[in-house]
Amino acid sequence: MRSFHAQKTNWSIALATSAVLLAGCSNPGGEGEGAGATEQEAVASTNGLNSLNGLNSLNGLNSLNGLNSLNGLNSLNGLSNTVGEITTDAGRNTLSYLIRCALPAGHSITKVYNGSSYTFTGQLGVGAAWETGACDNNCQEMISACVMAHLNTSGKHINLWLDSPRTLGLGRSPAYPMQESAFFGNIFVSPPRAYFCNGTDWDRGPVAGRIGANQSGAPYVNPFGTNALCKNSCSLAGYFGEAYGSCDGFNNVVTVYRDFDPTLPYNIVNYQSGLYMDVSHASSSQGAIIDTYAANGNSNQKFFLERVSNVNDSGTYRIRAVGSNLVLDIAGASKSDGGGLIQYGSNGSANQLWNLVQVIGSTYIITNVNSGKILIRGAASGAQVTQNGQGYYTDPQMWRIKIAP
């Protein structure tokens, strides 16, 4: 399990609204504040770009695509009003992310096509010079890494923390505990050079459309090999090595951190038995026991993981049953070995809070905050999950968390 060192200041994140990025999606993210007194702040954002199909995949972002990097975005040659990038929904979605990455907050460009006006709003400012002039190699690489970091092949919006020694700044946020990946390359050149590598927590808490979730259709590849880790091939940046400074000859790298997706159902599967955590008989009643059972694909085996605290590296979560909307709870707030796992209405008590401690990959120990005891599977299929033991990890106490089908 990896960990990070807290900065010598309080952490805070101020989420600000930004432009609509995909049809029907608004207010997708914001910027970070006060990430640390000893390092320049990093930034919070939200992905949701589902492809780069508004851009010519053979020629990159060169002048043939109407995005000549030698001219400013506000110039006549910057954004063509006649090429596909602005005439299609996919092109406009891609442009919205390009401008969001390139220009600072409060800056925007507006283009008109066939009588319709389109405004693209900046937020992150990694290529600010491009607004009125040339975008040099560093500018191109930073925008490229930023755009790739925002891509989600499912089109789903996921909150991200972007860390970079160039422009974005450095600094960790405990609200984003998992180092998912790093992105680098240059999508302005022909052919585009689009790369990523796996962060140390790439398989820890998969989210739809991202690295670690059987992502398909992504335009980037890992040049170091399948599931190859950034830490083995990239230089480290920051006082605590929380970001990557250069990878494969590219010196403008964006490191991405995230958490579980609180709106995505997960299965919680016992490592030893392979049986799924399950609300017995698909009950919707308070007090119904939680057992383990063979996979059935039903909602009584699906759970939401809702972060409620950023106090420690493992994080504190509420685990909510999808079928009943009730949360996992130890019966009678027991602190003893053998206390049984049930579902109950959410009341904010420590008895309904859980620390998730990574053992390896997506396998966890799940510890009750109130008792300090670890969840352990029952003796057989249909037997109640209970709490047992402290300070030691055994196979029956290990749980794999994966995206529910």
C-alpha cells in the first residue's frame, strides 16, 4: 500500500463551475486552492471527454486540422470556421477540453459557424500563450497531457486531481488518494504521440472509462509495456515524489489522482471464497443481515462507496446497498469479535463508517471505525459477514472491490 505525506498546511478545494463539456453535462469541476505552503498548488478537475474523434487522428492538431500551433487561438488561422472541429458535436466537445486546458479561468474564445455562435471557456491555463500567439513545444506537450488526462472513454464525469511540476503545480489532496496514471506526449504533431503509464494505484479502485477498468478505444498507449508503472521509467517531482517530472523524453507530464466513483455500483467479493457480499434475500428492511453468496448480478450485491472523511490515507467511507439504499452497520454497535454485519438507515455514527486499507491491487481490508475490527466472511455461502480481529490480515478478511456489471 502506498502513502503520502501531508503538507504543513490545511487542504481545501474550491469547486467552481465551468463550461458545458458534453451534451447534458454541466458544472463539471473546478480549481484547487491552498494545496500546500511548501509547493505550488495543484488543481482539481473533472473528466468526461469520451474521445478525440473530433480531431484528425492522422495529422494531430496541425494546420490541416484548423488548429495551427504557430498562430494564436484568437487569430483567423487559430480556429477555422470551416473544418470539422467546429462543425460536429464531437469536434466541439474536443475543442471545449482543449480550450479548457489551454486558457486560464475567465478567458474564452467565441467562433461562429453557419450563424451559430460557440464559446469555449478556459480553466486550467497550461497553454495560455496560445491565446494570442505561438504554442511552443512545452505548450503543446502540456496541453496534450492535460487533454489526455481528461479523457474518459465511457463519457462519464469523474473528479480528478491533476499534479504537475509545469504550470499546474504540485501538492496532494487527501480527497484524491489514488495515483491512477500519468499522461505525456504531443498530440499536435503528425502522427500524434499520445502516451500514458500506470500510477501506483492504477488497479486499486477502478472507475468507468479510466485506466484500470478495461478501458477500450483510448487513443493513448503505454510505451513501457502492458500495466507498466510510471515509477519504474519516469523521474519523480515534488518534495515527496508525488508527481512525475519526465517520461520517455517528454518533460511535460500530468499525474492524475482520483477516488472511487460514488455514483458507480461496486461488487465486494471475498478474496478467499470468491463469494459476493450480499443483502440476504434482497431485503429492503432495516436490520437485514449481510451475507456472502454466489454472484447473481442483482442490485442486492451492489454497493456505493461514499467518502465521508479525508483524515487518513486509507480514507473513511460509508458503504450503501444499491437495492435498499441502506448502509452497512454492525448490529448493536458491537465492538466484539463476531459482531454481525447488517444494513440500516444512515445516521452518521462511527458504527456505519469504514476504513478501506489496500492490501494489494484492488484487494482491501475493511475496518469498522467504531470497533476497529475487520470484516470477515462467514463460514459458508449464506452465512452472515461478521467483524473479527485487529492488527492482522488473513485471506477470509480480504475483499476485492470491482465495478459491478
